[in-house]
Amino acid sequence: MPHIVIVPGTNRAGSNSLHLARQVQSDYDALGCSTDLLELHLEADFLAPTAYQHHTAAITSRVDRFLKGDGVVFVIPEYNGSYPGVLKLFADMLPDKISFNQRPCAFIGIAAGNFQALRAVEHFQGVAGYRNAYMYPIRVFVGGVHKVIGPDQKLNDVALIERLQTQAKGFVAFIAALKPSG
């Protein structure tokens, strides 16, 4: 089974993206995958003027965790009609030739409003596509997030839970289909 890295695309404390990412992680765990929830609580050294040329241990650690993924699931919240800057900063720290190149990626959009982060996901897919990611075509979009995540920080929408589980099963099969036979 593949190793799946799940990236909640914000560093906002207590974010619904993180709550949803934990549900996604449990879905992949239930399928027998190994998982890594890669939170973007980035240290100040990510903002240092030399960060691009000289990765600190904190940057290297997160980059290495990302690169270990056979597939990556991005949980992308919509901020101001696009995706959060911290996600772009993290993507910019990833090595150009190997980070997204031929790496399977799946996308989940999350928003408070009715547009369900469609624009945010498509903006980020532009970055992933530019970097030659293999993009799993079945995306999941969540609108009205405050209605589907309860006070216990768990999903309470059965249809959404089923869509996420269906995406997870399909993404695992997508990853397997892309692996060279040998």
C-alpha cells in the first residue's frame, strides 16, 4: 500500500482544514496505507531571505516528509478567492525537479461559502500542473464547512464522508496504476 502525505493547506490554529485532514488520514489508514499529516506550522526560518538557498533543519525535515509520499492529498481552504500563502510558500521550498514531478496528487477544497473552494483548488492545481504532478481527476469540494464539521471536530455529513472515502479508494488505485510494473 502507498505512503500518503496529507497536507492541510493552512497554518491557522484550530482550522477546519486540519479537522478534515484528520478524517482523510483515518480514511487512508483504514485502507491500509501508511500516512503522514504534514501540518504547515512553518517556523520563521521559512521567511528568512536565505531560505531558498540554504534550507534549515526545519525546512529540510518538512521537504523530506513530503518527498517520501507515494501520493499527496491537499486539503485546500479558500482564502480571499484563492489558496493560503503558507501553502504557496511551502510549495516554493520544494525542490524543483522532483517534488511534484510525476507525483500523484489529490485535491479537496474546503470553504465556508457556496463556491466550495473551487477557485482555490484550481489555482493550486495550476502550480502542481506546472510542476508536472499527476493529478487525480476526482476532486471533493466542501462548502458550508461549519455545518458539516461538528463541535467535536468530526464530520457529521454522511454523504461527504462517503465522497471522501470514495476519493481515497480511487486515489490509491490511481497511484497503483501509475507505478511501473516490474
